[in-house]
Amino acid sequence: MKVKICGITNLEDARAAESAGADFLGFIFEASSPRSVSVEDAAGIISKLSGTAKTVGVFVESDADFIRRAALECGLFALQLHGGQSDNFARGLSGISQEIWRTVWVGCAADLQSARSLEADVLVADSRSGKTVGGTGKVCDWSLAESLAKSRKIALAGGINCQNAAQAALSVNPWILDANSGVEISPRRKDPAKIENLIKIAKEI
């Protein structure tokens, strides 16, 4: 099973995730996030990596011009639209990166119905806590995520950590396990041991 380590803010964490075998590294380009990173800093980090892990840019309320600049300067593999952007908005970004990912909030059956119709290469099933989106440590509804995974390629986010990774993978059968706060010492600082352990768990399933 593939693993994405999201909320990368520094070279040390990026290298730790890459050396542990992460398949994807997530960079959050949203100023309100405690794990926000600038385009310039992300590009600097990415330029020093080996390239074994693909890079994903996470965008909440950014306009198309900003997303294009980030994608080009950082060489992003995928653009993850995390703010409920429309299909038309997503189509307008076609060709800037290899893939378009869309975050969906999995909390009720109505969420599931709307998620199935979204145009995206990957759907990121995540949880919401008040006005905070992503990195909340809150687990999404795995039964709904499992249903979504039967018809769409999904990344399972929302409270993924070393204690629940195996259960999450077996219960939902996602394409990717997407971890953020669950592999941290504190926001903006990952725990290399947790990253290594979580990736080991995922790769053994």
C-alpha cells in the first residue's frame, strides 16, 4: 500500500520520509494552516531530494494563477484541491501537473454521493473539525470511505497514525494512506520513527 506524508515544512522531515519509503510528500500552500509552506521554501526542499517520492501540493483557497506558479516552480506531480473547488476550476488546471486530487469530507451518506461524481484522479477522504480542514487528527467515517474506495481510487486521510494504520488499511482498502499529524512530534516537526513505523506497517499489508 502506498503512503503519503503530508504537511512537510522542512528538508529534514522530507528526507526522513523519502528515506523511509514514502511514495508521496504533501506540501500545504495555505497561509492559515499551521503546516503552511511558501512556494519558494517548498521548491528549495524539493530540489534537494532524490525524487523517489512524488510531490503533492495542497491548495485550499488559492486562485488558479497561484496554483500554476506553485506547480511549475516546485515541479509538483499532483495538485490536491482541498477547498471544495468546482469541476470547472479543476478542469482549468489540467495539464499543469500529472494528476488532480480532490479532498472530500466523509461524514455522512450525502458526502459520499457528491464525492462519487467529482472529476479527479484521486479522491482524498478526510475529516473536518469545525473550520479546520486537514491535519485535525480526527478520523473520518471508515465505512463510508470503504464504500467510496470500491468505485474510486482514494487516499485515506484523517487521524492516520501508527496505532490505527493497519486497521484503516484493512477496513477501507485505500490506494494510499495519508498521514499528517499522526506522525508528528508537533506541528511543523515530524517524528522520523513514527514515519518509518507507519510506512513499514502499510508496506506489509
